[in-house]
Amino acid sequence: MFDFLTRTKPETAAVEVKASATGRVMAMSGAGRVAWSPRDAASLTRNGFTGNPIGFRAVKLIAEAAAALPLVVQDVDRRYDTHPVQELLSRPNGGQGRAELLEALFGQVLLTGNGYLEAVFDEALPVELHVLRSDRMSVVPGADGWPVAYEYNVSGRKHRFAVSDAVSPICHIKSFHPQDDHYGFSALQAAASAIDVHNAASRWSKALLDNAARPSGAIVYRGADGQGALSADQYDRLLGEMETQHQGARNAGRPMLLEGGLDWKPMGFSPSDMEFQKTKEAAAREIAIAFGIPPMLLGIPGDATYANYQEANRAFYRLTVLPLATRVVSAIADWLSDFTGERIAMRPDLDQIPALSAERDAQWRRVAEAAFLTDAEKRSLLGLPALEVGDG
């Protein structure tokens, strides 16, 4: 009577479904992700310096200008005409002079945010100075976070520079980095995206010359009997003639000879084609801004911020070259003071910089005419020691 309670449900045939095991994963199609270049020091240097004319010129312009600045060595009492530090910098090692050494050091700071100077010494002042490549150097922090050593790695071989409490064989000069305690942030890193855009625009222009340097337009075929398509042989022949006779820079401007119902429809550049040049100029301007160079000095068109080239050059020295040079040479002087045992200061001589001559002349005139200032106060305002040897 109650058999229906124990009656099992009749089995039904399983429905066979053929589907991929990845069918549950939803496929989304889109425009794709932007392919940025790597951000390590070697890749940035390769793409932004050796492979980009704007980055190359920006680094060379700043490094050469900073390395050529005349330097003065002084302490609280006097300015030195000759000093062991000046003699060391004039001939830092057997293969480099002062300009070559400082240019390499400034270049490393600009490219990587870090500059490393090695001292070869016994007891007193170093006998040689060498600039080490930043991409090969690594900081070894101690328990308190301060460096206890530096490791220089070349082809799997490492050399360790121990940092003692007395003097360090390595002078580490780094730019400000808000998110790193041991390494600096370079202008090249800030300009990396603009460099990628500039390089991509250059490659696009090169591809346009290689693959489309031909009369811009379309070839339309109209057969005698109304036929609108070429045969396979006709198409292959036309394509071969286009590739050999009308592509490439050497064939630019060559007239076309059309036959058999072929008609030429000229076309100009599309707006998107024309935007590539503007994009490239905008990227070049961003690179110049990241390095602190007025675009006018790099030959970038469309910039009218400065009234003339002289004003742009003065701003370049005042806002970019001098801050960098002052920071680097001050760090070197403080480091070398640990060897000599006497505190010395080293800075650029502003009175010998041609770009700042008008500015310095006006400052000297204002200070000299200030009757309410003492001689010591005037010397202090001009950056001179309070008393020179031989002054009464």
C-alpha cells in the first residue's frame, strides 16, 4: 500500500555534454595592455640614453656643463689657490682627468640616481679616485639600516668594500627617493614613459619610411567587362612591382605606370598619422622637463616660455646644473675631509660662469654700493671667506 514511499526514482540517461574544461573561464577581448619597457637600470640606460637622442643629449648637456664648472676649495678662514684636494681632482687616476671623472660621475647620478666614487688610499689623502658603475653596485645594510659594506658585481665576481667608522672607501651620492632608503631616484626613471612613447613614435616613423614610403593612395581596378577583381597572376604581378619599384626611401617620388583598367586614387595622411609627430614632440618635451632642461636648448619646437636663448641658458644653469654640481662636489669635499682631518668646503665658482655673468655683475654692484654693510658682511654675501691671508 505504501510501496510508493520506498519506490526509487527511475534512472534517466545522462546527458552527454562536450565542452572544453576551460569553458567556465570567461574570455574577454580588448585592446590589450600597454607594453612598457623594463624599469631596471640597464634597460633604462639602453632605452633612454643609448637608444634615445633626447635622453642622450639631456644627460650629456647636464653632465658636461656640470663637469666644466670651475671649483673653489676653502675653509672658514681662507680660499685656497692650491690644495691637495684640487691636485687630486686635477689628475684623479691614470686614465682620466678632472672633466672625464666628474662627467662620468654626474652621468651616473642622472642615469641611475646613484653615483659611486672609489678612493685608493693608504693612510692619508687618496692617491686615486675612480667612478664605479651604479648598475653593478649594491648596498649591504646593517642591522640598524645603515650601510656596512658595498658589493661590486662584475660577471658573477664580487668585490666587497667594507665601511668602517673612520673612513669609507666609497662615496655614495644619491638623489632623493621617497620610497627607498638606500638608492636614489633618477630623472631617467621619471621620464621612462615619455621615452617609451618617443621611441615608439620613432619606430613608427621608420616603419612608415620602410613600408609605406610610396605615393599615398589606392589602386582601383575596373575591368573592361565590369569585372572588379584581379586574377591571381595579375595580383601577384602588381604586388611585386609595388614592392620593388615603389616602396622604400630610394623609390620615393617615382611615378607609377598603370595599365589595363588600373586607376590611381591619391590620399593624404589621415589625422591619426599626423598626430604621431605631435605625440613625439610632446614626449620629447616631457623628457626635457624631467631632466630640467628648457626644451629650447634641445631644439624642441613649439616652446616659447623663455624670451630668448640667453634666458633659457641662464635658467638651465641656475635651476639644473648648479644645484646638481653643488650637491655632488659638497658630498665629495665632506668625504675627502675624513681623509685629510680638516673640514674643507668645495663649491662652484659662480664668478667664472659665463652664463651667470650679468647676474653676478649686478649682485657685486649692489653689494659694493651698500654703505651700511661692513667688508666682512659683503664678503659673506658674495660667498667669500671672512678674511684672506695677508688682510689686516
